[in-house]
Amino acid sequence: RKEVEQDPGPFNVPEGATVAFNCTYSNSASQSFFWYRQDCRKEPKLLMSVYSSGNEDGRFTAQLNRASQYISLLIRDSKLSDSATYLCVVNQAGTALIFGKGTTLSVSS
Amino acid sequence: NAGVTQTPKFQVLKTGQSMTLQCAQDMNHEYMSWYRQDPGMGLRLIHYSVGAGITDQGEVPNGYNVSRSTTEDFPLRLLSAAPSQTSVYFCASSYEWDKGVLFFGEGSRLTVL
């Protein structure tokens, strides 16, 4: 089983739609969780950290379910500019970050 | 601020040639790392360093060497390039190595013929 698994997609949605991505992780000792965004042919950039209580940043909501070992990213009111690959990132203290392979989102007008 | 700077951005090599990918950061980050990204494989860690003089292997270290003589610089060396090393390489740095906030360079696209 891969350490961090994501549905690769692509997710094709119209503008204004709500879309959710899930990511599962295998190591129950994982302590930190993040979502990164990567535009086509660009470097990954931190989108948001994921906190135990869940957190929101504008149209983006991240949630963590430790019991089921998954994290989610919800995007409301999708914009064309949200088209990108979203990377789930996990680590435990004292180890390097583990990246998922990414979920591709395409928002169309 | 320059952040993380990688050079070159593009490189074509012949099998067996050697080269060095340069990475420099001006944020005084202790942690630096090299990833390669291949279609369908995601980002895979090659080597990392938690401070000057300290390096360690990641998931896919074979065929690559690194050194960390200064806090700012973390070059990646390919001693004898192989077609399997055709990839996009990203350098990343962070203030603390296991805290998750990585700053990436723009990437170096390497093709080995």
C-alpha cells in the first residue's frame, strides 16, 4: 500500500461547482498534513495546512479524519484559475515529507 | 526575495555525461532537499540535508550525489547520466525539515539521450 494515495482524476467541473478531493495515508503516526497546489509545468506551492479541527481559507476547506486516516480538500464556487494539480502531503515528526501523486482539477466555463 | 533558485532550467545530456544541478536559497533555511517528478510517479525525494555538512539519502538516491558545504547551496550531481534520469528536478528548502512548509525552486528539466 502506498503511503499517501490520491485519486488522480482528472476532475472536470464547471465554474461555480463544488468539488472535493480525498487523500488517504497509511502511517498512523503521521502528524502533519498539507495540501499543495501545482500548476502545469510549475513548482508546487503550499496551499494550506490541515489542522485536526479542520480549517478554512476562503473557498477552500481542509479536514482531517485521523480515525480513518484521510484528509480532504473542498473547493467551493470553483474558478477557472483553480485548474491545477492538488498534492496531498503527509509526514511524521523526524521524517521527510511524503507527497501523494496528485489529483488533477480542470474547471471549465 | 529570490527564494530558491535553480540552474539550469533546461539541460540535454548524452548518456554517460556528468553534470551538476545548482540550487541556492537566500532564506537561511537549514533544510534543503532534491526531488524528481516523473509522470504518474509524483514527487520522489532523492537526497536531503538538515544543515551544512549533513546529507542523507531519500527514496531514490542511486545515481546522484549531493554535498552541503554552506547553508545556502545544495548542488545535485549526476556522475554518469542515464536515460532513466530524464525528469524534472525540484530543489526545496524549509526552516524546519519535518514541519511541512517547503519552498520550491522553479525546476530543472533534464533530458538524457
